[in-house]
Amino acid sequence: MPVPDALVSVVRVRLPVHGTKAVAIMSALGLMVVSGACDGSGSDPGARRSGAPSAGPASRPGAAPRPTPASRVPALVRQLSLRQKVGQLFVPTIAGATPARGVAMIKKYHLGGVIYFPGNMRTPRQTAELSNALQRASLKSAGVPLLISTDEEQGIVTRVPFITRFPANRALAATRDPEADVRTAARVTAEELRALGINQDNAPDADVNVNPRNPVIGVRAFGADPGLVARLVGVAVEAYRAAGVATVAKHFPGHGDTDTDSHTGLPVIDHSKERWRRLDAPPFAAAIRHGTDAIMAGHIVMPGLDPSRRPATMSSAVLTGLLRGELGFDGVIITDSMRMKGARLSYGPAEAAVRAIRAGADQLLMPVSMSATYAAVLKAVRAGTISRERLDQAVTRILRMKERRGLFGSPYVDTAAAAKIVGSKEHRAAARRVAAHVRAS
């Protein structure tokens, strides 16, 4: 994921009813639809009329998701149009801190997700209101809730300007009780993200940083010991998911042993498959065992894994052969940012996107041009270059992730509560305790 330039930082669906198609799709999922116009406050008016809280159970940090039966997802996949299915594959940025342009993109492309950066977030309440507005647009567009993500690793990679701060992963891993400190940092971070309507974090970093000259990972990793990294990745995944936030372990197949930054070049890592299994694979295997929702593929070449020397994001040998086949991962595979130079050196942006989907990626993060890339993927599906089966596999995984995170049952958050949760007294005290542990280590 891009780092800051200075660092080279009864299940009830509250759905505003906008026509029969959205209602029919949600009804096919066996969900109750509460109709009524939204008043723009970011809370659900139907819930207020009934005297219920404005946010559902999964909107409260720590609440367990209440997913609909997984068997209902195929019915929704069958009802989505081709354009709606293709839209689920995309996770672009949106402009500004008000919803207008994001809503327009969702309406045009039926997006599966968006990613927030600092320019989207001014205050906790404004961010929660933005999230609710985008959710309303997504439900109106395709009857599907939206994944709203950000890169909140803490440490040197942080996006939310007002979040409670914790040290970087390497510092957390060096305390006397790293599991407790990693769990605390992940729990607090997840609770605050969820209060803002951010339901997916592009974290934890699962790289094993064995190269001291690594210009992009460094302290973002838990360390150079694959056993320690695997253990702490598992702790972080569990803590995030318990607080209702989807996790994205990154950067598969491993970005730790390189002196090239994939933002500015295409790293080549000369690990044999045996060395990869010993060094790079254990943290990703641990993330899978602990239930990570998604894994991010990096723009990395490992000739020992794929002699064709394709970037991992576009390599079926890496994504389908190793991640799906050998490690048994059946969740969502998302690419790293398609704007990064490592994604663009081998192919043009449109061809790179098509190749990534064909290789086994389910979602494309931050396309260079949303319009051109969307058109290219849509054309590839219509031409059979990307099979309908491959498209439906990706869409099914994306919808199942949304379902498991409880988004069909509770897509909105309580905007009034956001400022009370983000930076709360309890969270600041937890951060001080962890910081004291780091200083004492």
C-alpha cells in the first residue's frame, strides 16, 4: 500500500427504498427491508421511528457479526447484472470529505468498495456521515453494502488524522508481552475504525522483514523471525475481527527481503520455493488459520515461485497455485494499489487489471483510471477473456466477506457515537500503557 510521501503515512436491513430492484435483491437474501427516506443525519430513520438505536449490532465495536446464511449469496449473485458484478471488483479512492463525488462513482460503477485517505476524514462525525451516505448509495445502486477500507497500520503508516495512536508493529513485537500489546492496539484501532463506518483495514502487515535495506516495510513488520511474525499476525487478525472489522494480511507472497520499493519499481526476490515456505509463508498461513477476510497481493516478482517472472498480482502460479492451492485460502484476494509502478512496468493499466483478475485476484485496489479499467474488465468478460465463472467466483467471495462481517444486517453506524468512541478516555489510557511497555523494552 502507498506510504506517506514524507516516509516514502430478526436480521434487519436499514435500507432506504429506491425502487423495486434493490428491494427484490435484498428480499432474495431473506432480509427485512425498512423503508423510508434518509434525513441526511447519517442515522437510520426507520430505527428512530421504532425507538431502536440508529446503528445495528455490528456497528457497535465488539459486537459479533450477525451474517445471513451463506447459502443466500448465490441467489444475489444470480440477480446482479453484469455491470454490477464487474463493479464489485473495484476499490478506488474517492475525492473530498463530502459524499457527492463518491456517490456519483458508486451510482456509475456499482463499486464493491472504496478506500479512505486523510482528505476524506475531517472529524469523527463527518467521517461517519460520509460512510453512511456511501452505504445508502451502494444499497440503492445494487442492493449490496459497501466495503469501506483504509490503511491504518499505526506507526508510520496511518491514515485517520484523529485516531488513537499506537507504536509501529516492530516496537509492539519487542515488549515483554507482545501478544497483549498487539491485541490491545488492534482492538482499539478496530473499534475506532468501525465507529467511523470503516469496516475493513488493510492490515496487518504479514511480511518477514529480513533485509535491513528494505525501503518500504521495515518497522511496519513485526520482525525478522517468521515464527514471531506468524504468531502476532494471528493475534492481530483475531482482535480486528472480534471488533467487527475485516482484515487484509499483506503483501503476499512476502515483501520483506527486498531493497526495492514496489511504489517506485518492481522488486525481484530470489527465494526458492523451499525458502519461501520457511521464511515468507508462515505469517500468511497463520492469518488464514485465524480467519483473515482478505489477503493483499504485492507487486513482487519471485522467479522461484513463477519462472515467468510476472508480478505476483498477475501470476496464477502465485495466487491460484500457492495462495489458493497450497495454503488453502478461499477468502478475497485484493491487489496492492494498481497505481504503483510495480503494477505498471510490465503491462499497461488496463491489461494489468485484466491479467490480475484472470490470475485469481478478486478485487483491484486504486485503479489508475476507473473508467478505462472498468471498461477493459467489462470488455474482457464479454469477450470471454475473463470467464463468467471466474467473475462469479470473485463476486461470491466478496459478498460472502460482506456477509460474514455483518454488513447486510447493519451497514450504518451511529454518527453521534463516533466522536465518543474515537479518542475515548479508555482508548487513550490503553495507548499510554502500550507506549510505556515499548519504552521499557
